Amino acid sequence: TIVAASLAYVLTPDGYDKPIYCTVFLDEAFSNTAEAVSRRVLRVFKELHIHVNLITPYKNLNLARESSRSLLIAERDPELHESHLCEVTWEEIDRRIAEQKQSALLSEAESLGVDVPELTENTMGPIAE
């Protein structure tokens, strides 16, 4: 909260009521912070008209979901020593997570010798999380 207020003060020129340069990047700023505190801090940034770009590990995706419309995911291929960026929506993230869960369940069932018929979109009900 103090950082947000300080940034708003420094970035707001005399005669203005909000910052004229208002984009900040927070690199793993909430990695060791309780989610409730992180949410409150993000609300303060929003109220002060400061646009926040979160650079965060996957474990903080729920926090990012509440304050953004989409994601830029940076992935690195360790074998090829290449990186790439990919913009995805939350719907795409939800679909990927559901597919991973279904794949894990099918693999576990197979390892236990349980035969699971192929599921299609028409035969699948809602996927519980």
C-alpha cells in the first residue's frame, strides 16, 4: 500500500489528479504474501489509477485472474534453449487445466486397469474442480 501510494504521488505531476505514467511491473511481488493482503494491495493500485503488470509464478494465477483479462505466458524449452511468449485468455487456461486433469485421471485409471470409454464433449458433464 505504501509503495502504491508513493508511486502515485511521484507519478502524478502538479495540477493533475492521477498519474500520467501509470504502468508498473511487479516481479514476483506477491510470492511470499498472503492472498488477502495481495488482493488488498492490487485494489489500492487500481484505485490510484496505476496499471499493474504481474510477473508471477503459476502458484499465483488466482491472484492474477482477479486483476487481469488475459495472460502472457513465457515458456522456455530447456533442450533447445529457446523461449516464447503466448497470450491466452482465462477461458483457454481453464480449458487447458481441465484437459490436464482429465488426462491425469485417465492415466491413473489405466494404471489401475480400469477401462474408461472415450469421452466426448456431448457425453461429458461439467468438470468439477
